[in-house]
Amino acid sequence: MKDSINFQFKTLKQTITIGIDLGGTRIKGVVVDGNGKILYQTYTQTNDGEGEVWKAAIKKTVDDLNKNIGAENTAVGISAPGLPNKENTAIAFMPGRLEGLENFNWSDYLQNPVCVLNDGVAALVAEAKTGAAKESTNAILVTLGTGVGGALLINKQPYQGSFNKAGHIGHMVIDSADDCDVTGMPGSLEECIGNCSIEKRTKGKFTSTQDMLNAYSGGDDFAKNIWLTSVRKLAIGLASVSNFISPDTIIVGGGIAEANEDLFIPLNKWFDEFEWQPGGIRPQIVKAVHGDLAGAIGVACFAMQKNV
């Protein structure tokens, strides 16, 4: 099994590809051209926990996008949480969420050629092609949403590692005394800041990170304590990864990154406190350029290369 993706992008001005990012809350769909430019985009609700209704939502999204471009069998990339198989045709392992995702045959279901990629790696592909990591040699990507994803760029190549498991920053341990996450890791970064644990962390006061951030902006002391505790733990996690990967750039994406200064100001402060910085050298921490569409854009680019 190869440890990295072939990442030598070509300029394919006449090629168009559909990218679908299957998130815990929303399904994002895009059509991109050979330069990674978005031609169309769409959003729909995932409705995870209601059986496999999200599969029909993806099919409708693909059908609608195909109609927009006047095509029927456009190559499709699907970005999703979990570990893809070695052929990148399905998610082989995804514990705890998205019933029916594991080993699902997307090509048969959609009647289109389909490539599947982990959502964190897909987001990194987008940032490395046209975004915040375009000039990077070594980079870390962390995506903050329903869960916490991640990916590694090493020597300008996305690194998947053996079993396609590398880069799962969200499952590193921050607090060994805390509850286990979906992979069985105690007190993981995902448990510390992912939207999946917001009700538990706030003792039921908030049902979403956005609600908590709204209260934080309004001066709510309880929300302030929960939020800043979460950001501090994120800084500890990123400093830990930085100390053993030594990146030039750390990219933060996902819906929670839309907190902007409320996230990046305290994150940089605590990162500088915790990371080992000999000679005062440290990586830059930047917001992902492509926002919540990064996974869809990246997997479309990946599928484009696979189908050249």
C-alpha cells in the first residue's frame, strides 16, 4: 500500500468533476474545472441518525449537478469521515456514525465513476492545490466541525501512512481522564472541541458550537470558560503534532474556524506558550482558504486525477 497520493496536478482546462463532501451536518456539492475553480455549488442536510436517508440526498445532489453541466456520467469524488480502502472506492472503516457508509459501492449506486477519500485528506488536497498550503513543503491541516479531522503534507505530498490512517489528529489524547471517543481514545481532541460533544461539555446548555459562540460574544461567562478551555486544548494538540512533524504551516478549517478572531487570537497565544520554538522559529497558523467546501473541492481534484 502506498503511503502518499500521486500529487502531480495537471492543468485540465476542459475537464469537469463533481465533488461531494459528506459531513455530519451538511452535504456539500461542487463542480470544479481542471484548475480547481468552482463552477457550481450546493448544500443539503445530512440527517445522520435517520437511517440511510443521506445516501438519497447525495444521489439527488449528484443528479442535480449533472443537470447543471449537461452531463450524465461525470466522475465523482466523495469526501467522507473514516478510512478509505486501498482502491479509494469506498470508506472501509467508519465507527459510530453514518449508518451504511462502510464498504458501500458508490459507483453502482450513482452510476458514475466514483473515487472516495478521507475528508481531512480531501481538504488538504484542496489547500495544497489552490489554497493556504500552495507554497508549503510540510503542513498540518486540522478541520473543526462535527468531529475533528486532520491531514499531513510531507515534502509536498499528502501522507496517508499504512492502512490510510495517518493524519487523524482528532483522535490524539489530550486528557486521558476524559471519556473515550468513537475510536476508543480517551479524552481526544475531538472530544475537547468537536461539535459532537458540545452538549456534554456544556452540560446541555448549548446544542451547537455556534450557539455557544454567540453566547461567548455576548459576554456569557459560562460560554467563555467552555470555549477558551476547548481552544487551549486545541493549542496543546497542535503544538504536540508540530513538535514531531515540524511543519511550516498549520491550516485550520471546518465550520468552527468561522469563529475567526475568537478562535485564532487565543489559539496563537496558547500555541506559542506550548510549542517548542528553538530560535523563535514557529509555523504560521492560518485559516483554510476554501472554508467548508475544501473537502468537496479536494476530492473533486483527486477524482479528476484518478480518471485522467
